[in-house]
Amino acid sequence: MRQLEAQLQEMSLATRAQDDTQTELIRSLQDQVNSWKQKYEALARLYAQLRKEHLDLLGKFKGIKDSHKKEIEEAKIEAEKLKTEGEVNKCDCCFFFKISLKKNERKK
């Protein structure tokens, strides 16, 4: 009988130790999950911020590109206008200088 009680007590202690080990493993895994969740959320916030900044920069770049395109078109129109008025020929080295002067006069 005592031998059976001793075996039962040993089994109980072994089971408790195994349960404690499993409980500790579960806690460790939960901590790891929480850590990775926090890292993921931080990366998600960073990605959202970088995406917003990227889209803002794309918008600014498009605006600059459009304004340069418009200026080039205006310069071409002005050049054709000057050519037809006879104020400049194809070899005139001051051609674009005259265009910019006329632009500045119009802005004032």
C-alpha cells in the first residue's frame, strides 16, 4: 500500500512539474507573440507614414513637372511669336534671353 502511495505521489509530482513546464512555455510563447505583435504594429505605422510622405512627394513632383512643362510650352509659343515678328532668327544667341526678359516684363 505504501509503495502504491509513493508511486502515486511521484506521479503527482511529475505531472505537476510537467504542468509547470508547459505553463512556463505557454507564457514564454505569449510573450513572444506580444513582442512580434508590437513590432508588426510599429512597422505598420512606419509604413503608413512613409506611404503618406511618398504620395505627398509624388504630388509635389507632379506639380513641379507640370509647371516646367507649362513654362517650356510658353517659351516655345513665345519663340514662334518672336520668329514670326522677325525679332530673332534661328542663329541668335540671345534668343532665350529675350524670351525671359519679355516674361519678366509681363510679370511686373
